[in-house]
Amino acid sequence: MDITEPKINDYLLTIISLDASRGEDSGVVKEMERYARDNDFPIIGPLVGRFLRQLAIVTGAKSIFEMGSGFGYSAYWFAGGLVKGGKIICSDGSEDNKHRALDYLKRAGYESLVEFHVGDARDIIKRFDGPFDIILNDIDKEQYPETLDLAIPRLRKGGMFITDNVLWSGRILEEDPDEASRGILEFNHKLFASEEVLASIIPIRDGLGIAVKL
Ligand SMILES: C[S@@+](CC[C@H](N)C(=O)[O-])C[C@H]1O[C@@H](n2cnc3c(N)ncnc32)[C@H](O)[C@@H]1O
């Protein structure tokens, strides 16, 4: 199921290509998108990327934690919205993704803004007290229910907990949801039932969960 009507999606992708401000500020991002396409690697894409950069700017983000950084595409977008001296802590299970990410981010001029840890993001985040301005959650979907309790205590008040794929191409609506869909359903339920955050789902791309810590 397409979350966004395909013609509207095409229009959105066309209109952002006009942007002359703080959008795609480097040819490196196009290279990253090509790599994702050629290797069938799931990334947040340019529409969500721009939105993440906006959120970094409006929150005046100085510290961001990413659970599931892949090869650095989402970090690329955050990096352009960080305040001077800010930092993004990336985490991913793959050493290869780390090397690829650091190469792209270096070439985009963002290397000094990023610290990349390899391992299980659920363990790595425990090494940090925060408080973070933003935490991005993009790990394996069956692990989503655990992430709320890991992230919220490490966010500042007014900080944002952002989760990708919360509509999972509509698969969350299937009669007999698979393990990944069940993980997302349980997560969404926990997120909206939490007294600690105010949550919403933005139906762009694959559904973006946005929760502000109260
Ligand atoms: C959808 S991709 C991330 C894409 C990235 N956020 C972006 O948009 O550019 C998910 C990544 O999370 C990693 N991953 C999944 N579960 C993980 C876990 N528990 N700990 C660390 N990394 C994990 C995978 O290796 C994969 O690279």
C-alpha cells in the first residue's frame, strides 16, 4: 500500500528539487541515494531527510542519538541542522555501514560532527545518559517496543523521539500481522498511551512517529 498517493509523492519530490536554501547541500547525498537504490538498502529518503533537518533546526539540536544509522544517510540530514559544536551519536550493527557512513560524511564535510558506534543500538544507548535533543529510532521493527523505555529517559524535556516506518506500507493493518508489524503495532500503542510524551504520526513516506517529551 502506498502511504502517499504516488502522484503527490512525485510532486513533493519535484518541488524539493527547486530548493536553494539548506536542502541538498552536497552531491554526496545523491551518491548515497544511488547506493541505497542499487543495493536495495532502506533509507529515510529526501522528504523525511529534509523534515529531520528542520526538526534539528527548530529544536536547536546540539546532541542527537540515532538507533540504526545504516550508512549515514539520516545522519547526513541531521548534520546540516545541528547547532555549531553539536554532535550526532550514530549506532549500527554493521562495521561495513560504519566505514561507508564515515566516508560519505567526511566527503560532505560532516565527519567531525559524528561519532559512530558498532553493536546493538539497545546496548549502545545505555552507555549514554543524554539528555539528547533528538533520538531517531530506525532499528529492526520487532525490537521497536523496547525502544521507548530506552529513549525517553535520555531525552530532554521538549526533545523529540522520532521513529521511522510506523505505518509499514500499511502492513500493520493486515489481519494476521507478521512479527515486524506486531512490533510496530505494540510500539505505536505504547507511544500513544505514554504519559511522558505527546505523539503524532505523520503519514509521509512509510509513516513517521513524532513524540515530544513532556
Ligand atoms: C532502515 S536502516 C537505517 C537507515 C538510516 N536510519 C537511514 O535512514 O539512513 C536500519 C539499520 O539498522 C540496523 N539495525 C537494525 N537493528 C539494529 C540494532 N538492534 N542495533 C543496531 N543496528 C541495528 C541495520 O543494520 C540497518 O543498517
